[in-house]
Amino acid sequence: MRVRLRLLGAALTAAALTLLAAVTATAPASAASLTEVTGFGTNPSNLRMYLYVPDRVAPRPGLLVAVHYCTGSGPAFHSGTQFASLADRYGYLVIYPSVTRSSQCFDVSSPQALRRDGGSDPVGIMSMVNHVRQRYDVDPARIFATGVSSGAMMTNVLLGLYPDVFSAGAAFAGVPFGCFATTNGSEWNSECANGQVVRTPQAWGDLVRNAYPGYTGERPRMQLWHGTNDETLRYPNFTEEIKQWTNLHGLGQTPTYTDTPQSGYTRTRYGGSGGTAPVEAISMQGVSHNLPVDAAQAIRFFGLDTSTPPPTTPPPTTPPPGGAACRVAYAVNAWNSGLTASVTITNIGATTVNGWSLAFTLPGGQGITSGWNASYAPASGAVTARNVSYNRTIAPLASVNIGFQATHTGDTGRPTSFTLNGAGCAVT
């Protein structure tokens, strides 16, 4: 069993080290740091709590619980993902729970963990959430959870047990609520891991409903990510997760909307076609359990990218000549000889933009290999990104998110300026 649990996180450990280098290289200067919190409340499984509070906290900030993978820790997940650097931009708070048991996996198997307020890790994590809510003016409608592998399983568990607390979640390479359940004290469920646990949508939904009997309120929105070549938590678990969360929302199995946000990715949305659909599922062709964690897309799904904290003086923008009717936020996630860039274009003018092109110059040595939500030409140098059919218009104060994957020869920096339809944009 211990070998299997180590396998569950070994590949992700290597990925975290790569992401650590990328985030360290691209994160803005900040005095904020990860802080361990003790004495936070009821903690039956002896979890450790780490909290990240950015230098500039938004009014009524959101709160994100970011849950690590097996063999990981709260500090490793903080360093190896972009959730903290995005918190610097948008002003939300991040809790990083950390396991102390030898497997460094979260308990998503025991009867205690799969019953509301039943004990084990979910109770400790809820104590962390309540501790932060007592000390910060957190918006109760903007509390979210995300995680990878074991943390993705815990994301399913937290949203299942506490639908009155969490508004949405993003699970990267997980399994449905209750799939990993065991009765012999084991943390590992081979049948579930191998994708052999298949149930009807109703049966999956009932597992969640029975964990909190009597609850009749709204269910959290869920974003699901899975690689088709996942060798640890097999790909059929992705389909079973979709069954569970669509059933909880009273939806069928037919997507409302399907697109390809980038090459090899298929995104389906259920119950809505927009970016905050009740269920959003991203299938990643050819990707293993060691999948990339697109923190920016998770934050976008949560809506945490729409509340920017008050600016300091001077404001952290590069103002274009003559002012601007647009704002561009640009985040890079780099590794070895590759990178992804997430670009958010916001219309801060008074009129709707109807058809757009965003021009920018990539640093030398960067070359776009694929992109999503826009067309890009040429692949290097002075690039123009043009709208696709479904995001042609940008209403006043609305945003469009686009992005691309690129190779680089060492310079992972970002463009210094952007123009939207020929007019300069403020850069954040």
C-alpha cells in the first residue's frame, strides 16, 4: 500500500519542483510569505495549517483552500503552483492544509472522512476555514477548494460534505466523492484507482446526498481536469466524476457546450455555456497523472480574477500614452524550454468592443506552438492575437481570457506593451 501511495505523488513531486522554479522566476516582488498557523481549532488528524495573505487584500476577499498531492505538503503546494502569485494580483487568501501521516495523503477513504462533521481531515480543514473567517472579512459566497491527485479527491469530499460553505471547486486528476471508500482501514482503493468503480449518475449523487442528509440547498460548481493517459487514477474516473456532479445539479450527461481551449484539450460544460457553468470538464489528450495545473483557469472558473485589491502608490501598471480603454493581465508558467501564458483582456472603456485584435511583441527566443480562445500570427516576434467567433465582443468592464503555449531559449519574460485594436492598454 505504501508503494502505491508514494506512486500517487511521486510524479507530481517532480512537477512541483519544476513549477517552483517557474513561479520563483516570474512572481512579482512581495513581502508576503507563507505562515504556519497553530491552535486553529478541532483537528482530529493532526493536520498542519499554512496561510498565505497577500500584501494587498481585496475588500471582502475570497478564500481558497489549496490541497496538496500524496508525498507533498502545504509549503510544497504553495511553492509549486501559481495560486499564491495570483492571490498577489487579486487579493484573495489561500489556506494550504498539510498532512502529517506517513503517506502524506489526505484521508478520503474512512467512514469518518465521508460523513459531514464525522472526523478526520475534513473536520480539521473546516476548522482552518472557520479560523480565517473569524479573523478576516471573507466573502462567504466566495470560498473555494482546489487540489491535485489526493488533493483533488479531497476537493470532491469537501464540496460534497460542505455544500453550504464552498461555492465551487477545481479537481485536477481526482476521483468521485466516495469512490476511494474503504472499511478495512486502508488508505488505498485499487478498484477505484484502476477506474473499475462504475455507477449510475443517481447512485453517485446519492453517495453525496447521504453524507449530509436533509440538505436541500444549492450544490457547488465543479471544474474537473483529467489526462487520458493517467496511469495512477485511471481516466474512467473522470467520466464518473462528471456523472456525480451533473446529477447533483440535476443535469443530464449531454454537454451544453463543447470546445477545444488548446490543442489536445476537450472542454465540456453542463448546465450552461459560459465560464461559470455548473460543471466544467477538461479532458487532456495523452496527458499522464503528472498533469499541468492551470491555476489561472481555476481562478477564472471561481470568479476570483474579478476582484482586484486596491492599488498601492504608485499603481503597479504601465500606463500607455494618452490613457487607456483596456487593461491586460499576463501570467507566465515556465519550465525547461517551454511555457504557457494566460492573458486576460479587460475593456475598461465605456463602449462595447465588437471584434478585437491584441498586438504584442514576444521576447526573443519565444515561439508559440499552440493557443486557445484566439488565433495567433505570426508565432514569434510581433504577434497579433485575434478573436474567435464566440468571444468577439467585450462589454464595458467585461474580460476575455486567452492563452498560448510556447517554447523559449531562456527568456521567459512577458511583452512590455499591448495594443487592442491599435490603442494602448494598461498592463498589470
